[in-house]
Amino acid sequence: MVGSATERAPLFSSHIRLDMDVAKFVEPTFDYLDRSGRRSAAALREVIESWRLKYPLSELAELDARLRTQDNFPSAFFELYLHEVFTRLGMRPRVHPTIPGRQTRPDFRLQTGEGSPVIVEAVTLTEGGRVFQRSQRFLYEALDALNSISTRNYSLHVEPEGRAESPLPLSRLRGQVEEFLRGLDHSRLLEAFTQDDSEDFPSTFFQHDGLFLKIEAMPVIEDLSNDSTRVPVGGFGPVESWVESGQRLRSVIRKKARDYGELGLPYVIAVSFPGYDLAPSTLLNVLIGTFEYVMHQNTPGGPHRLESRRRRDGVWRGGKGSRYTRVSAVLVAERLTPWSMVACQPILVHNPWAKYPILDIGPELTHYRPIEGKYVERSGLSAIELLQLSPELPGLIRDS
């Protein structure tokens, strides 16, 4: 049962919002969206509420509870996003359908035209494990401390290396950077910057318990220095992740491929990577085998022949041939967050050896299909076209 708008309370509160502060790095996504008076936050609230109106009323309380907690927000948002995508593609998604003979339930059952129903299991891969996430929080606390510095003359770029094993001394960090900024000649740096001088930006360094920070100060032109929405930290990264994304994808697909056994129906595993990019080449390496070049020489001193091939180390193809054939396809959404969904274009990669192939699912999606032994990309709609997103969303406007 979907239910009408009058039958369900909104996810976000209805108070007047005057808070124009930017989101803190350690701030839960829901808390920021619920307090912020910025146009982009209002647009995101409107999108999420509109998607909830189509979500089954019987499943809404559980979804809302997960959206309100930071640990569960990424996976809950991904499932809400998928429900909206499948609804707009006319697939009539059923949430948490029952599977005969099994206690566990997949996330969705889709109906694609006159074809067989499709079962979809969704999984969200956050960066690293608990130890990594703890060190990430220490880093985010440091970035929030730097954003509390009062300066409109400089933008800070932070390059972290390593991982902190304990909380950083934030007062000492802030004091060191403030003293560093007071010693700079803004006029001279701005002149060098505007003349495209090759001189490096001045830097200070901070080290604590396994974490090393390089903090660069870049002069801000006068027009931007009067922008009340600015914060000192203009960029940071890259952040080291403990586990390579391809390895994690390989592991999760193998696990999910075994979860439901023989379904007798097409089965899709949907994976979200909210924290980092996954190149199509990496995706294909994981699924069908690592691409490599091999040099052949038939006779000593004879000519060389270069062969391109894939190793038999893919999820779908191993040393003994095809495997996990119950998985019909993998649907990947990289860097899917409320802030970046305007640029997220889901990719559906079909299994060449699928026992139950998908023939008529979402032509509006971007597909990688095996044709005559090679994968061929067929581009789909952009996220803005597919979801009819508002031009007020982050990524489309300069926030205010």
C-alpha cells in the first residue's frame, strides 16, 4: 500500500529555518538537512519527501528510522533512490517481497513489461571498516576545527596522509594554523596568484599519532572574501582507504550471489559506492576478469605477437569457466549521496553467462551488454533527466 500524503507524517520537521551555516564534516546528514535554511538543503528535503510519497506506507517507518541515523542513512537513501528509479522506469517495485521457503527477504521485486519478475538486492559499500571510520572521524573533527578559524583572506587545502589513532588536539591545531596565516603577506601572494606565478602556495604541517596534515593557504580574491557562506577549508584529499574498491565489490557480489540460492528468476545485485569512484574498467575487471596484454614469441628470435585477453579471475568467470550464473546483472551507482546525485548515472552490467538473462529492463539506464564477445556500452539518460531533478539541487546551483 502506498497511501496518500495525508496518511503519512513528513520525514523532516516543519519549522522555519534561518540557519545558513554550512554542514560540518562530522554532522549527520539528516541533522544538517533538517536544520539548514539553504536553498540546496530545502531542495533536497523536497526531493526526499516526494520520493517517500511513493514508498509503501507499510515499509516507511523502518526506512525513516534508518534515514535519521548516520550509520544507516547511506543504505536507506540508496534504497529510496532505487525505488524512485524503478518507479519512474515503470517497473512497479515491491519492497521486501517474500521468497517461498526463505526467511530473508530481498529489497525489491520488479515487473518488467510482459517478462519475468526481477529480484533486486541492494548493498551499500562505505569506506573501510570501523577502525578506518574512527580515524576518518578524527580527521573530520580536525577539518571542522579549521573551519572555525576566522579568515576570509585565505582558502585552505588539506592533504592528509596516514590515519590518526586518537583524537587530534584541536586547539593546538587551530592555534598553529592561525599563527601561520598571520605571518603571511596576502597582497604579495594574491599578486603572484593572479599573475599565474609558478610559486608554490605556503604550507604548514601538523602531525599527530599516525596522521600527517599538509595545510596550504591560497589567497582569496576580494570578491570572494566578502562571501558570508565561505568556510576556510576549500578542499581536502585524497583520503586513504584501507581496502581497494574492486576487492570489496568482488567480495560483496560473491556473498550476495549465494544469499537466496536458486530463485528461478532474474536476479540483480545493486551496489552503491557513496564515498569514491569506480571506473568502468575496474568494474569489468571484477566481473569478467582482469584485462591484460600477453607477449607471444613462437620461435626463438622470431617476431613477437601481442595478445589482449582477460584472466580467469572474475566473479562471473574463473579457472573452471562461468560461475555465479544466478546473478543476471550488477547495477552500480558510484558516489551516490544527496549532494552528488545529479552526477550519479547508474550502470547496469549484464552477465554473459546468466542462467536467467534480463532482456527488457530499463532502456533509460546505461547498459554494458555482451555483444559478439565484447561489452558494448549503451548510454542512458542523465540523472537529471531520469529523475527529473530540481535545478535547485547541489551541483546545479551556487549554494546560498
